[in-house]
Amino acid sequence: MVVPHEYKELVEQALEGNKDALPKLVEIIHESLRSYIFRITLSEDLADDILQETILEMYKIFGQLRRSDHFWSWLCKIALNKIRSNSRMQTRRKRLLQKHAEELSRKPLNLEGLASLINGEIKQAIFHAMSKLTERQKAVLSLRCYDDMPYSQIADVIGVSELNSRLLFYRAKKKLQKQLFKSGFGRKSILAALIIFGKMTAPNEAAAAQICVTSSTLGVGALATTIAVATTKTALTLSAGGVITLGLIAAGTSLDNSKDTLKPHQPTNAVVQNNSITSEDTDIEGYYYYPRGSNGPVMMRLSISTEKASYQVLQNDNGNYFLENMGQKVRINNHHYWNPNLSVMILPTDSPELAMFLGNFENQQSNSRMNFSTTRDLLIAASKRKGTNNITFSVQHYDALMEERFQYNWPADSTVIDNRDSIHQQGWCYFTMKGTFKGREISGLGQIPFKYPASQTRPAWFALKIDGIIKLFDSGKNAVMNNANGSIVSYPAQTFLTGLNKSWMGLHCIDTVRRDAALSKIPFKTEMLADEALCKVSLLHPKGTIEYTIDLYKDLIEKISFLDESGNPCGDIILNYSVTAPTNLELFKKPALKKYSGSIKRERIHWLAELVAGNL
């Protein structure tokens, strides 16, 4: 393994123009780099060729490196690209594979002490099993097991999202396990096999002695486990049909034996009546997944059927998909699912207080609810049978993530139609605000990730000016407000994202806007506009009304309007969205607001309500 402190100083020196630093850097990393390449190519000769090409390429484009602490993942990416583009690799690999498999049973691979410890037949069987993996699968195993690289950096090396890097690792692990089993290894022998392979392919005995692969290294998280066991046919999302409040959304922490994770064979169950499901002739099977605990993002998977129609749905980290009546067209949409009767999406993890508040203002029956609160990742199954509005929720242990639970049977030749606009295809966007409130000029800038994985690399942030003065800044890590009296107050991170687009949370903005209002105890009402693509959500504050105009199919807030206590218009804010940064960049710079020196002032605040109340 290449440890950052071994090369970081040399990388920084080389970036500063020190000509002696690069040769020294190559001297440090070349053995580890060759081992990484060999673990993918399984060819001594080809590994030498790729090593040379990679180092030459590194010299050519070294100036493009942006972060010294990402040097190793950057270099591995260059090497992997060389492997992929090398036209000789496939033919040479086929010719040399058998030769090297035979050699490994005799050749110590520069590890004379190791040869006596590993039986030749075992070495050959492990090598043969590894040879059945694709280059990308071997690459991700090598980076994760022998370089201890986080999935976020593996994603950059491979050229995929973080979740997909987890999926790739999961599938590589399963495929290797299957190949080992065919050779007579036990089903739990993968850990030992990876350790042996790592030692076999280490650059020297010292490096071999440091090879250590633990069970925690092999974890990919519940979302990746859930999605990986399914075929690509599982990537679908609901956008029409009967009113359903179920779903599954996914992302990446681990459900592996944590003390805070719910234990197997001890499911927690709750039966809740939800009158937003207006039709009793509906069958529903669904899952909710919370990668960061019950208060974090949620991902949805639904199977819905009535006497007249059926739907298969998945809202995952890649997009929102929808298949209707087992047709031939799978649609990828901009928007998350919303209840057709415009009732609020109520989640099984909602507190009784929140469910009661939402029920009171949405004419839904409130019921006693089971508390599913946890800070760990959480998977909840939901089911409803025809003839009742009762939904049964049950917490699922990760052992329940069996393949058949996550497969759909829609036609394999279905046409995929991507209905997304440019910003949703990008996965995140910038937004601007421009308008007035009671004669005061309002302007703002921010960034929105549309899916949970994008929120890890392109986190949401927001800055607001009133009459040219910075009033709010929320970096996603901390939030500060310049009060009307000029005092600076610190708030919890993401406080000022309340009431704005929060697509990465896994719900439609019509739901996040109303749920944010409910959490702040602000009553609201909802109505469909004449253009049925638009709806209006009105927050009923004692000092005035805040009206949102929401595009249902874009899943975005178009306008925020204000009415005073007498119901007279007193301002509008127009929101615009773009794939590129706005020309007005000064609000992108962190304002010179000193962080509140004491404790955080309050746990929750709705900045639009504060604006209406005159506190900004």
C-alpha cells in the first residue's frame, strides 16, 4: 500500500516545479504501481509495459494534478486507462494466462518465504479464480483490499459514481466467491483468498507482510447490497397511478454487524392507516432505505397494482424511473413521485408529532406510530393488501436483502426513454434568486444536488443578500445569519436550506417544502393551478403568507411570493437554474461573517418565516 505521507511532500514539491522531486516520487511508487497493474492484467510482461506507459503519461500531465493527497488515486486512474486502451492486452492476456497460472504453482513471485507457506494448487486455483474477473472488477478489488482506498476515490479511478463503485466491488466479491467455490473453496474463504492473492502479487516480502484484508474492508453498505443483487431491470420509478406513500431510496453506509443496527430475527413492526391511499383495491409492496439514518435521505422502491393498472418503480441514486402496465417503455423522469391527490408524503420514520401535524392539515387520519428512529442506515419494508388502507411496516435486517426481493419481471428489451432535462442529467445545478420583499432587494445563489451521491461531491449550499448585504450563508458544514439587529448567529449546518429545493433527500420538492413547514409548526395549504404542471403551496405565517409556485414535472420551485397580513402582495422571488455557474460570482465566496462564539443559537429555523417576521 502506498501511504500518503510517503509521497505527499514530493508531490507538492514537484507541483511547485522541483525537477528532482518527480524521479524520487517514481522511485517510491513504482513497485506498488506495478503490483496494482499486475493484479488487473495477470501478466508480468504486460504489467511492465503498462507501468512504463503510465509513468511516461504521469510525467506528461503531472501539472493537471489538482490535489496532492489524491495523487495515488489519480495515478491508478491513469494506469487503468492505459490498461483499457492497450490493444494488445486481450490477445496477450489469453495467450499468457495459462502460462502464468502454471508458473504461479512453481514461481515464488519474489517472495521466497511465502512459497513454503502456500500450496501450489491453492495459488493456482486463486489465480485462476481472479482471472475470471473483468479488469474493472480486479481493479476495484485491488484498490479496496490492498490500497484501502475509500469508495469515493475508487469511483474517480474507475470513472463511475460512488454507489456504482460499491456495486462493482460487491459484484466482484460475489463473482470471486463463486469461482473459488467451483474450485472447492468454502463459501467463507474469500477473505483468506484475497489475503493470499495480495501476498502473491506484492512487490516484495516487506509489502507482503503488511497485506491485511479485514471483513470491514469487504463491506459495501446496505444500498449497494440491495441494488447489487438486482439486475439492471430494477431501476424504475413511480410517477402516476394510485396514491401511494411508499418507497426505497439508497446510498452508502454499512448495515454490517453494527451495535446500533437492528438485529436479525427481531423485526420491528407497525400497522398504520393512511387515508392518502384513496383506493382500497390497491396492492402495494415497497421498501424505504435510509443510508444516513431515519432523519436523512430516503430512497424508494414500489410495486403497485390495481384492477386497472400496475406500476413498477425505483427512485435510486441514478434517477427516477417508471414502468406502467408492464409496457415496453421505461421512463427516466426529472421528478420524484408525488401523491396524485397532492397529500403530503408521510414516511414510516416520521415522529408521531410530525405525522399528527401533517394529518391535521391534510385531512388524513392520525394514528399511533412505531418509532423507527436510528442514526444508522435503515431498511423498512412496507406492504398493503386490497380491501384495506392499512400499511404494514417492518424493519428488515441486511440478511433479508435476498435477490428475489429486488428483481422485477419487466421485459428485458424495454426501451429506456430519458425525459430528464440538462440539469437533472448532470445530477446537480446552480440556482439564483432575484426579487423584492416589501421594497427590499433580495438576491441569492446556491447549489443543488439532485441525488444523494451527488450531495457527497457537490453538496448543497446557499447564500442570500438583502439590499446588497450578506444575511445568510450555509456551506452545508455550518450556517451563519446576520440578524436585523446586526448580530451574527450560528446555526446547525443546512438550516437555511429549509424551505428550498432538497431533491437529494429523495422526495419531491412539493413534499420537502411542506414537511419543512410542518417541522417548523407552520400550517399550509396546497392547490393545483390551472396549468396542471404547476401547483401552489401556501405557508400560513401569522405575519403573512409565503406562496410557492412549484413545477411538478421539473421538481423545482419556480417562484416564491409574499402576501402581507391583509392578503396584499408584497414581493416575489424568482428562481432560475443552470448547469453552469452564474456570471455574478461574489456570492460564491464565503462571506466575512464571524462564527457565533458561543453555542449554536437554535436547533431549527425557517429563514423565509424569519424574513416575513422582520428578523432579517
